[in-house]
Amino acid sequence: MNPRRPRIWVAQPLFAEALAPLAAHAELIVEPVEGVRSAADMAAGLREADAAIVTIGERVDAAAIAGAGRLKLVANVGVGYDNLDLAALHAAGIVATNTPDVLTETVADFAFALLLGAARRVTEAERWLREGHWQRWSFDRLLGTDAHGATLGILGMGRIGQAIARRALGFRMPVLYHNRQALAADLEQACGARWVDFETLLRESDHLVVALPYTPATRHRIDAAALARMKPTAFLVNIARGGVVDDAALAAALAGGRLAGAALDVFEGEPAVHPGLLAAGNVVLTPHIASASLATRRAMVAMAADNVLAALGHGPSAGHPPNAITL
């Protein structure tokens, strides 16, 4: 009697060519239709799986893995992993992995796209044009704010924060950053960045980019009090996670003219967006697509597949998934 092949459940239809190497070693079960997976869907998909590949839209918690007696690994397609209950996974002896590094440059590109879009009022101008308001050219219409020479603040100076700082060199932007710890001197020099305390970062930034991971400690790190300490001419960019910024407080600050504008790729409770942000004309809003280049998304799925192969004892990292997340 043939032994049962390991079973891999993939919660969304992902790039088939990136998943293909798994088929030689396991039974591959890929959900054929993209959609929201309910708690019941998650429990059913994980129940007979030896490994699973999920995206940041799927919640893997204690209830989801309660009946998953064979599950060895959950591979998250994303660098952030607040959708995973790491404590529950660890208690059950299940390894969790993510996909760092491969999306760093793509996300940093998008952070600058958001920064420039907000400062130069790109989406506001496009809406105005599409609505048929452009009847003649006007010298003072839709005046924006320069990025070149302005002070860039970065909250969270991991790989993505550093990549954003390097891009700022081309815009001749002084770069300030705040992190729990300052970078090594050689990294600071390469980024052209200077560590400052949180209050200084808020007070001096013309463009503040949030690049922190979401944890209970970073929830609402940018709250009403922090927003009040920013320049009224400043712009806020969030490419981190929803919840690091208090969206209700941000909407109020924008409505009250206490901030020049914002650009957001992530939201509290997404896909729901705070109605005050939807109503604001001086906000660029995108649906969590900072890593959404074709090459990068393919690379993320391929990295998740490599993590699964390693967990099943195959590939150059056999037995040791290279991107394991530790508590």
C-alpha cells in the first residue's frame, strides 16, 4: 500500500509556475477561486494539510488549527504576519514563515509613489480633470508641495525603511528616522539618515512615512496626539499596516486642516475604509498594493513554496525553513 503523500493546501489561487515545484513532492490542493475564507473554510482547508500557504487576508488562529493534527508549517505570503496567531502556532508545534526581502525594493518604490502623489495632488488633479472641470489652463490651479529638498521622516528603519531612505538621496531630502535602536554607523551613512527621538521626528518631518510592523505595542503609534505634533504643512504616508495609524484621528486631523495631506495603502479593518478618509480630497488611497508588481508577487509565492519544501525535507534548506518567524 502506497504511503499517503504530504498534502499542501493553498488558500488562494496563486501563480501556478511558482507553486509547480511542490507537486513533485506532495499533493497540491489550490483553492480555484479568489475570495474571503471564512473561519470554517480555514479550519476545513487546514484539517488534512501537512503544510499550508496563506496570504495576509487569511486569519490562522487557534480555532483554525484546532483540528489540524498533521499541520507542520504555515507559509505566509507577505512580510507582515499579524494575520497569524504565532503563540497558538508555536504551542501546537507548527512553524510559521514569511517572505521578507523580496518585496523591499518594490514597496519602497510605492512609498515614494504615494509620497509624490499626495504632495503633488496627483489623484485630486485626475479626479478634477475626469469630472470635466478643466476648461482652461490656470497658473495657480492645484498647487502642490515639493518633495525635493524637503525633510523626510521614516518611522521604522528596517529593510523597507532603509530602501525608502536610499531613494530620498536622489531627491536631496534630509532624512530623519526613529527606530527602537539606531542603525550601525555604516548603514546610516549609506542611507544618508540620522536617528532622532520620536518627538523630533514628528516635529521636523515634511513627509512622514510609516514603515513599522504591526504589534500590540505599535497599535495607534500615530494617534491624535502624534498628529497634533506634526507640521500643519506635513504629509503622512502609511505603507506599514492598518492600525499603526489611528485612521479616525487622521480623518479628523485632515478635516480640521491640521495636516496638509496623507497617502495610505493600508487601513484599520480593511477592506473597510474610514468614511472620513473616503470623503477627504487631500488623501491618496490605494488597496494594499505596495508589493503588487508582477515580478515581486511571483517571487513572494516562490519563497513561500521554498519554505514549504524545506519543511517537508526537500531543497537546499531541507528541514530548516529559511524564513521561520520566531516569537
